[in-house]
Amino acid sequence: LGWMAEVLEQTGLPCTFFWETRTLLQLTEADRPLLDRLRASKAFEHGCHGLRHEDFAGKVSGQPMGAQATGDVVYEASRGFEEVFGKRPRGFRAPYCRLTDELIAALSKAGYRYDASRTVELREGSDLMPTHLTRQPSSLWEIPLCRWRDSDGRPISGYLWQLMEGRRPVDDYLEMIGSITERYRTVLVQLAFHPWHLRVRADGERLSNGETRKNREKLNSVIWGLLRMDGLHFSQVGRYLD
């Protein structure tokens, strides 16, 4: 996370951080100077990612969380976030990107401005424009993630985990963005990843220093490749919605 903050600061790129509140509170003790840097930067937006990375849809547990439990988690997560940032979060990304009806209702009740969890496949006749999830008790928007088809017809998304796991090369992502910008002019393509993916595989195995260095190089190559492209504008998610 510290290395990624340096890259973003050096390039001047805006970024939206979706914080698991438990991790956010741990960071206040583990590395307060880093947290203060992230809070102070006007280039960074901060949203919520649940309290303890809850399985709201029950895909793992087999038991979806009900309305009361979901509301309690959203309340506690938002309250902890406010303790750190001094204000309530506007944006939310559901753990595992699994959005439920109960979660939508809880986010709207808590006054969230937008959610960014659902994935839309961008193809001819479709777009990634924000849509209303609710209008009451507050106006809650959905800002979708993007799925694309590469030249071989295989799905590729804005999540960079396949890059980190060595399943896709850097050029695949640059080609995806290049292809989208040739056909669409106003969509937001969210490029997202977990900072831990620089050091740990999805199965929990810790990477060697050499593998970590290679992942940093790949991520740098994506960022600088995008910066060299014409016709791109970089934005926080909330700023795009505004």
C-alpha cells in the first residue's frame, strides 16, 4: 500500500480507495504516517468495503445475511470510517462485488451516494453509464465495473488480479482500454486491484521478493502505458459521478 501510494503521488493520478473498516482501523496503529498521507491528498477519494469483508450474499457460508444484520454491518463500518476520516463515506464496493437487495437498502438508508460493485459487459448497444439503484430514502447510484472481450473473444475485466497472478500480460489491458476508447467516449473503466496482491497470491501463498518486484513492474507498465495514451481522462469514481 505504501509503495502504491508513492506511485500514485509521483504520477499525480487520482484514485478511489475502498477500505475494509477493520483494516482501516488497524492502519491507524500500524502506520499512521501513511494513513495521514492518504487522507491529506486531494487526489484520493475514500470509500467503504464493508466492516470485515462480509459475505453478504452467503455464497461461502450458504446463509445470506438478512436485512437487520446487513444494516448493522453497514452502520458499524460507516461509523468506524467516520472515526478515521471525520465524515461518512459516499461510495461503497461490496466484498466479493456481491450486491444484495438488503445491502442496497442499507446503503440507501445510510445515505451513501453510490455503489461500485456490479459488473457490466461492454458490447455493442450497451454502456457503463451510472444508473439509479434507489431514489428513496436517498438517491443511490450504481457505477458498474467493466467486462470486455479480447481479440480472441475471452472475457477480461478491469480487475487486475489476472495480471498479478501471471495469467494475462500487460498488453492485454492496454489493448482493452485502447479498444474501448476507440468506440466509447464517456464511459468510466475502473481499473482495480488489491494492494496485497503485490505480495500474496489469491491462495494465500506469500510471493518472493523477486515475484513482488515483478508484480510492481507489471503494474507500473500498465500505469505508464495508460498515461501515454491519447484521449483518456483519469478520475476518482465519485468525481466521475458528480
